[in-house]
Amino acid sequence: MPVNLAPIDPSLLFPVAGVEIGIASAGIKKVGRRDTTIFTIAAGSRVAGVFTLNRFCAAPVRLCQEYLAANNAIRALVINTGNANAGTGLDGLARAEKICAATAEQLGVSSQQVLPFSTGVILEPLPFEKIIGALPAAKADLSPANWAQAAEAIMTTDIAPKATSKQITIAGKTITVTGISKGSGMIHPNMATMLGFVATDAAISQELLQGMLKRAADLSFNSITVDGDTSTNDSYIAIATGQAGNPEIVDANSADYLALQTAIEEVSHFLAQAIVRDGEGATKFMTIKVAGGASYDECKAVGYAIGRSPLVKTAFFASDPNLGRILAAIGYAGILDLDVDNIEVWLDDVLVAINGGRNPEYQESQGQTVMNQAEICITVKLNRGEHQATVWTCDFSYDYVKINADYRS
């Protein structure tokens, strides 16, 4: 079961003015499974996106990047689960384009105003006829209140749907930020197999929305790892409808910008951490804090080295304080001039290692007590600068292997 991830309460997911969502069943992988979702977006909205850096990126990712780069006025999203439409070449692009065209016809917009998203099995042709056949039902289901249903519809190996909302005040107006994500395995930057969608009714310029989303993704979805595998389909999309009535935010140094940025980052952090909490087979949720680095990048590299180490992850699953594995991961993180004699390693508030070796006062019983917990913080102090970074990860259990061994069945 997910680690300390509460079930979502649909009543706490605030609708976003200018966004409606409809869900239907196309039977892509399982008959009766609600696997096709459309978002409609009000005219005049801003849409931004960040995507996987995997060079084998999926056909829908390529189309999204093309349509956003062309500054098209995006009016809809269409999302399917059960098939990634990745590793499918020009035929995959053609199938994604047909889905965009059919969605556009249903909604009375142009095909390049529709962004497609897919998640599921790689290297298999997308059954576009099934998805197109489900679009009328998805359109008929359109509602501003369907966020919880959409969070469930986009899942693949996820156990739990992931969604959250916030409301803040900007210029005397109530601003809503609501988001959903999916992901459980094949999670590692850049980005982490995940899809994420966040919407706000705030008015903000296109340029600032893109920058805000990139920063939020770097601090959240690009700071998680489940298994060290970067997906072909990762996409994180921000929608700003401007229907809250606040003056358009055009200054990145303004209080209004900072307020909206904080809200979007908080929603992004929740959604990203929910993916780790629901990591395939996860029983432990680990926060890895790396401080005192000469740069942000080297702090991130140390966090990733620890967070994706199978030896570290299996030790945590077993609640085995075999903490030398953490030191080994720090050592191969790629910092060539690292002075290990200056490093400190903490397990929650227990100082485990100092001056290049085991803390003379450390007792394994202290480590065992921490390792028995479901949530654990590892802190590494490099003591070579002022930078810091945080990475979130989970353990590796027997179920991770079972889930991925049976993924296509």
C-alpha cells in the first residue's frame, strides 16, 4: 500500500474556472476501464509544459512540444492510459495526430489546439480507433468537478490516485490551484513514467507561466526517483485560465507572482511526493537532504546516487542499518575532488558517520530504531559550500520485481 498517502477527498478538489474534464472507457487494455480523458480549456487561457529528456520520447510528447512551440492557443488535452505510443516511429505520430484531429472535431477547435498524452506499454501500436470511439462519451461527461475521476483514469500501475488543491488570495481575488498526477514506476528525472496536470484560474503571462512551471518541476518531479529509469512520456502541464479576475501577473519580482509560484510549487511537491509514496511495491518513503555542497548540481547528484542505489533501497526495505551503502553511493556520485573526511551522514537525528568513517558514538540500535519507521530522512553534509538539494525516493521490495515482471499481463 502507498506509504502514508491518504485517499483523495473529491470535495476538497476545487474546480478551476475555465477547465472542464470528461472521462470515458475505450477498453485500451482492460474492458470497462475508464482510460480516456479530455480537458477543455477556455479561450484566452495560457498553457505551458515541461517534458521528458529521454531521446526516445513518445509521439505525443513530440506533438505537444511542436504545438506549444508554435504558440497555438491550446484549447484541449486528450489523455489515454494503457498504451504509451512510444517507440512507434512515424506511425505513432500519425496515430496521435488522428486522435488530436478527432478531439478537435468533437470540440469545435483546430487539431493543433489539442495536446495529446499517453502512458502505458512502450513499443506497441496505439489503438487510436478505440480512443476516437470513446471521445463522444468523454465529451458528454464534461464537468468542472471531475478532477478526482481524472486522477483515477490516468493511472497505470498506481495503487492510489493523486490530486490536491489550494486556494490563495491575489489582488483581492480568490485564486484556485488544482492538480493531478500519475506515476509509480519508471520514475527518475528528467522527468520522473509520470503525467501531471495543474490548473489555476489566475491571470499570468505565458512567459512567466512557463518559467514558473519549470522551476516547480525542477523542485518536485525532477527531484524524485523510484527506480532510476527515465520515462519516454513524462509531461507536466500548467493551465492558467485567467478567469479569477486578478490583474495579469507580468512581473516575476512581484508579490502576486511569488504567491502564485508558492502555491504551484506546493501542489507540485505534493503530487511528486505522492508518486514516490505510491512507488511500485514501496514500503518506505525516504527524504534525502544534501547540504553544504559547492553547487546545487553536485548536491542533486549525491541525492540521486543514494536514492537510486538498489543496495541502499533494499537495505531500507529490510530495515537493515547497513549504512555503509550510503557512503559508497556518495563516493561514486561523481564529485572528483570530494574530501570524504569532511562528510557527515545523519539518519533522522542520529549522526552515523563523521570524519570519513563511523561516528564513534553511534550505536546500531539507534539506526535500527530509525530504519523501522515508514518515513526516514537521510541528511548528508558535504561541508564544502553553501548549496543544498532534496531528493525523495522509496525502497525496493519484492513487489517491485513482481509488478514489473507482470506489467504486460
